[in-house]
Amino acid sequence: MVKKIIDLQHLVKAFGEQTVLKDINLTVRTGEIVGLIGPSGAGKSTVIKIALGMELASGGSAKVFGTKMPSRMLLGQIGYMAQTDALYMSLSGKENLKFFGLMKGIKRRILPVAIKHVTEVVDLTDDLEKKVSGYSGGMMRRLSLAIALLGNPKLLILDEPTVGIDPALRRQIWAELGRIRDAGHSILITTHVMDEAEQVDRVALLLDGKVMAFDEPVALKNEYKVNSIEDVFLKAEGVE
Amino acid sequence: MRAIAIMSRVLKELFRDKRTLALMFIAPILIMVLMSIIFNTNSSTDVNIGTVGITKTLNNDINGTKHVSAKKYNNNSIAKKALKNDKIDAIINKKGNEYHLTYANTDSTKTATVKLAFKNALIVTNIDQLKNALKQSTEATMKLKAQLREKQNQSAASPVADENSVINSSKQGTPKIVNTYIYGDKNTGYFAKMLPILMGFFVFFFVFLISGMALLKERTTGTLDRLLATPVRRSSIVFGYMLSYGILAIIQTIVIVITTVWLLGMEVVGSIAAVVFINLMLALVALAAGILLSTFANSEFQMMQFIPLIVVPQIFFSGLISLDSMPNWIRIISYIIPLKYSGDAVNLIIMKGTPLMDLFFDISILLVFLVVLTILNIEGLKRYRKV
């Protein structure tokens, strides 16, 4: 049975006079990576904030794990990584992981094992005792991802996870995301790097507060009769 | 449980920021030592005294004192006008055998100087008078002896008149002194009055600013969003902050109290624990206010802009300056100033030894501030997560 982990139906969000999201229909199923692409200001972060329960939808429904958002307890099953690294600079990598682990509700007994696992995944084991202020940009990004992975959440919501990361590391992260997906977890990822959009299972094109197209990358390319997602994107924007 | 984890994280961050820590502990000590030096030992102030109806010798004796000048006024009302216009700092008015001293008392060092100068001058004059009296009485005795000798020879009446004059002169030696203060009373030492309020002010200032900055940083770096993306309760975040800054405020108050008691020789009549308790309450109010206001600031600099708006007025309404003679609306403002209540309470504990039980009113007002601000903070976090 393929379950809908995230289910957004006819989502509308207005901030005062300004309507940011007009009609968003988006689903993330078990064991798939869904990419959300769109120009900056299209409302990608707002979609994520509604999915996390940080913002309330003005209309339509937002369900995660079949429960209407916002729901505080559900957050324990979601791993979230924001655009900014959001780390405590004066603490060490390990202290950051420990703190967020406790916040996620991971028991103190199993926390060391969980930390060991995620640091191996992002290859930070050797630098765990160092203060984050001494980390490079890439290391901070990896630590941030490790925090999102803590507690083995069934759903990962990643907001531009590969910004400012060198190509080798980006490939590494994508390989890891693939493994996580294969383990049966779901991932919602925003990006504006178009070749990353090629690697997701389904891609949603967000434009002007609406999902213009939502399908597998190959299907989209066929539909728009172009060779890359970038061209799909440009064409969709041109049509609009 | 999560609140404890948040507390230990906030404390860890704080104790790694050595400069901020130094600011919290060393800056108040430095400022208080400086203030005690400046306000307490400023002995070279020049004082002007207006005198009415006192003897020329006394006037000259007062004038002879260093940094003091005396000016004769014809009557008391002219002198009072001069006092009101700040031309003189005190009036010495002799009424019969009484000296009426009126002090402006806006500067306690000046008042002290006047008292000292007057006392010294009076002693000098008295000694002169005594000398005269002694001379008179010696002369009288001589006379008596001569008379006695004559009387022995002649055996006649008693020397009543002479005895009376001796008694009169000795009566004059102890005149009555009446002190009047335009502002305050004889206990008003400037620094003594300032200290309890200053103590509270430092606690308020640093906790307000540092906690506000800390939460602002959480918001701008995105750690607050990340924190709220976990199942943590909004209240746990607020309580975690309260616990950590509460601990910090306790340490800070103890350091300040120890400094003032040992280094500056301040006398605390009541219990030091009670002083710490009141300052802890104030710190928690400051923390809640700092967190609440930080949501209205978008940068560290905007947070600094609350200093003249929120922090500095605390001083004016804290009881440092008597509000009794001020217009009503100013007194109304003072009721919403937390530092007023903690200043009142700490003042009573330090100067009169009032136990905490009798400070129920001040404590409960602080508690109301704390509860209201805390609820506002927990509700305010809804801006960042709707549940």
C-alpha cells in the first residue's frame, strides 16, 4: 500500500492582502523523494512551513501522516533542515546534536548511538568535538543535515539542503538521500538547482502560488517536449 | 525535562561567552565603586550658607571654615528665597536661644559640610564664651575674695547679684539646634539611597539585554525555527530560558551584594538572602520583558534601542528621586515600573531589616508582572509555530 505521507489539497495561504499560495495540490508518498522547484518568492518555504505547522493554511487542507497540521506531537517524526544552518556556534558539533536530539524526544540512553549513526552518515565523526564556529561552510551544512536525520524520522523536509556545498559533497548527500528513500522514508526537498530536480522521483513546479506541473521528471520532459527540467521550468514560466 | 535541556544549553553558551560574563559581573562592580567614590568622598564642594540674626563672631567662625562662606541676611524670608533659588545651600537662623538650620539637602555632602562647619564654629564660639565666662567668674571670685576679706573685717550682706550673672553665662553654652530639610531627611546619604536601586538596575539591565539578544539570535540564525520544528512545548522554551537566566541572576546578585558589603562597606540590616530573592524576581521580570521585546526587534541594534525607551526610565521612576511632589500622571507611570517595587523592597530590607513576609505587596506585584509577561511570551511564540 502506498500511503500519502504529506497530503496538501487546495492549499491557500494569504498574508494580509497578499496571497502567496493560491491552489496547492501536492502529495508525498511513502518511499519517494519529491522535489519542489520554483523561483525565489514563489512560496516554497511557505509550503514547507505549513507542512510543519509553523503557519496555518488560510484555506484547503494540510495533512501529514493522515493528521491535520498543525500538530506538535507529529513533529517528532519529521526531520527538518532549514535554508540557514541554524546551529549553536559556541557549542561543539556533538553538543548541538545532543541538544536537538533531546528536543526531538530521543531517550538519553539511546542518544549516543543515534548521534554516532548520523555522524557516520554525514562523515563528521572526526570533527564532532570541535566547536561549530570553527567549522567550514560544508561541515556546517552536513551537521545541519545530521540533526535533521536524528531519530530516523519517517519524513524529511529539507529546504535547499545543498546550497553552498561543493559538487563532491552534494553528490554524497544525494546518494545518502537515495539510501534513506530506499529504506522506506519520504523526503520533501526544495531546490533551485535544476540538475538536482532531475534526481527526484517526482517534481512539482511551483509558480505564482500554484503547482503548474507535478509528475516524474521524465514525464514532464516528454509533456513539454524538452530535454531538461530547466527547459520545462522556462517553458512553464513562458506559458504563464 | 526539555526545559532542563534548554537551560543547560543556554548556560553552556553563556559561560563560553567570557566577555559577556565579564560585562555582567565586573561592570556593575566597577560602576558601583566609582559611584561610591564620587558620591561619598566629594569633600571639596563649596558651600554657601545664609545666616540670619546670629552673632558676628559665629558668622566669622563659620566663614573661616574651608570651602564654606557665610552671608548675612536681614530676615528669614529673604534667606528662604535665596535658598529656593539655589544661591545658598542652607540657612542658619537664630531665634532667641535656638538655632534653626534649614538645608536644601539636594546634595547630602553639602548638608554634611554645613553641619560640620556650624558645629565647629559653634564650639569655637562657645570656647570663646567659656573663656570670657571663666575670666568673668575668676574676676568675680577675685572680687568675692576681696569682698570676703572686707566682710570678714566688716561682717555684712551676701553677693547675690554676681552669682546670678555666672549662672546666666553657663546657660548660654548649650543652645538648642533645630534641623529642617527641604528634601529628604537626616538619614539621606546619597549612595546609601542609590545602592539598592542600583543593584536592581544592574540586574534588570543586563538580564533584559542579554536574554533579549539571546532570543533574537535564536530567531535570526534560525535555531528557534529548528527548535520549534521539534515536539518541544512553547512553554518549555520560555521556562528553559527562565531557569538559566534565573541562575545567572542569582550569581550576579550575590556578587553585587558581596561587593557592596565588603568592598564598599554597605550595611545590610536585613537578610542578604531576602535581597537575593527580590533581585531574582526582578531578574525574571527583566528576562520575560527582554524576550517579549526582542520579538519587536529585527537586529541587535534595534534591541539596543530599547535601552533609552525601557531601561533608562526605570531609574527615574524607581524611587531614586522622590515622586511625591511630581504631577499625578508621573506617579501613575511609576506604578508600571517593576524596578519601583523591587527598589522599595530591597531598600526596606537593607535599611530597616524588613522581613520578606512584610513585603507581600511588592513581591505580589512583581509576581503579577512575571506571570503576565510569561503568558504573553508563551502565546507570542505562536507567531513562529501555530501549536
